[in-house]
Amino acid sequence: MKIGILTSGGDCSGLNAVIRSIGLCITENIRNVEIRGIPDGYGGLIRGESYRLQRKDFEGILHLGGTILGTSRQPFKQMTVVQDGGTRLEKMCENYRKMGLDCLFTLGGAGTHKTAALLCMEGCHVIGLPKTIDNDIYGTDVTFGFQSAVEVATESIDRIRTTAESHGRTMLVEVMGNKAGWLTLHAGLASGADAILLPEIPYEPEKICRLVEQRQKKGRGCTIIAIAEGALPKSEVKLKKEARTFVRADRGESTGTQHLAEILQQQTGVETRVSVLGYLQRGGTPCAYDRLLSSRLGGYAAMLAKEGRFGVTAAVSGNRITFNALADIAGKYKYVDPRGDLVRFGRDMGVCFGD
């Protein structure tokens, strides 16, 4: 049996732990197996690149961030576009067969899963694993990499708070999450943020200004606002991405977070600063929770391969590791429910969501 492994899309903590678990469980439980590492994500598969992975390659990587295989983003929309006499999808399928693969493990997020579903439709045997700090993959309670990112974002907000308190400032902490606000919601609640702004709940800047003013009147010298990069004021909700970019450029601002900071400073008179956490949230060693979750998911996926169960992706349901059909979850996202338990809990605690 010949098995391929690739990591696709943005990196995150836990990828190496999954690779390790797949490798160890495969070598322990399947005879006459060869494991091939495919570098640079789907890019490596498109080019037909791979190399043999030995048992020693899986040792000492459990705690490492990033991915030993390398990764890249390959836009899903480009997969079926004809270029140089063929499509990327056709090249991947051709190279899958040239490599003699019996199974391909694809570690990635929503885009990776959509491409994996295409490969399945073309007859490739694929098993997906749900990776993303955004926690937005449909059909699984949690993705690996998410909890590590929550830990980093929470600690970062805690550290920023000390500066905000010392200077009496309003601090906007921009957290990753363009479509889904899970990371901002969890980190915001865990750090005791005064306001949490999410892509799923369009906000009114005036209500954030009112919050800051009320806190000033009560003698609370600082305000902490956790804002997802994809959070939008209600005035921009109906704008397409290109129009939104034009509007912001016309104001001399590149992001919605900067715009909100300008409004707060002008209307409240309170010194306001922006801190963008960026790639800090994706990098670094995985937390203990993600190490165990990644290992369980990888081991479960290895057993799916042994059983010959393909066209699926591993998932978490309660305390169980299970699977979903790729065809059932590809192209779907899991969003924060504005009326869900966590948001309702935040409101009960007095957290402002800007609406």
C-alpha cells in the first residue's frame, strides 16, 4: 500500500502532530506500506513531487509548529481553469496515479476540503483532516490548531490590557478570522474583553463609542475591544469586497479596524490604539489540547485508510472522533450563531457586540 500526505493552506499548530500520528499508526498497523510526503501542499501534487518518509521522520516533531512538508495556497477557483492544455485538477489526478498512491491524506481547511472533494469525484482515494485556526469547517465541533490560537490570542490581549490600563487607552486588538469569528469570540471571552466584534454580527460604531464614553464616566480608564479582521460596520455589509476596498482607500484606511479606531478617537476623545496580532496566532508550538486532538485525529484517519474507507474527513463530535463524507461538507462553513450560547453568555456578562 502506498500512502501520500500533504498539508495545504495556511499553517497552524498541530500539523506535525497529525503527520506524526498518521505515520506511526500506519507503520504499526499496515504491512508493506510506503508513505510519501508531498511538499508544498497541492502545489507539490500539481508538479508531481514526493519523497519517501521513514519512521525516523515522524520522531521529534510532536511539539513543532508549522509543517515539515511545507504548504501553499492553491485557489479553489483555479483548479478547473484550463491552462497550458489542462487544469490543475487534471494534473493532480494524473500525478496521483503516476505516484501509484492508494490513499492521499489532505490536512487543511475549508478550501483544502473542497479540492479534496473534487479529487474524490475523479476517482482518487482521499481522507481529509480538519485544520484551521478559524474553526469554521462544517461538520466538526473543533478543528486542530484552533485552541492553540485561542491561547495565543488570549495571552496577547492580557498583555495589551496592562498597557491600556497604564495609559488609560482604548485598545482595538485585531484577531484573525475573515468569515467566521470563533477565534475572536473565544479569545475575547477568555480575556474579559469589553467589546467583541464578529463578522457574523455587523456593528454600529456609535454603540462602541457609547460604550467607551460610559466606561470613562464610571472611572474605568481603559476599554479592550477584540475585533475580528472580517468584522464589518453595518454601513459596509452590502458592499462587495472591491467596493469596500475602494471606500476604505478613499478614507486613507486599509482596514475596518483602523476606521473604527479613528471614529473612536474623534468622537470620544479617548486615546485609541490598534494592535494586529497577525501571524502570531498561527505560529509556534501547539498547546497540549491540540497535541492530543491532532494525534487522535491522525490515528483515526490512519485506521480509516486501513479499512479502505475513503472520500471522508475526520471530525470531532462531542468526545468522539468520527468522520463525514467530503461531498457532504465541502463548500460549507460553520459560523458563529448570533443567538448561540456563547454570544448569549457574553451579553449576559455585559459584553458589547456592537449591535
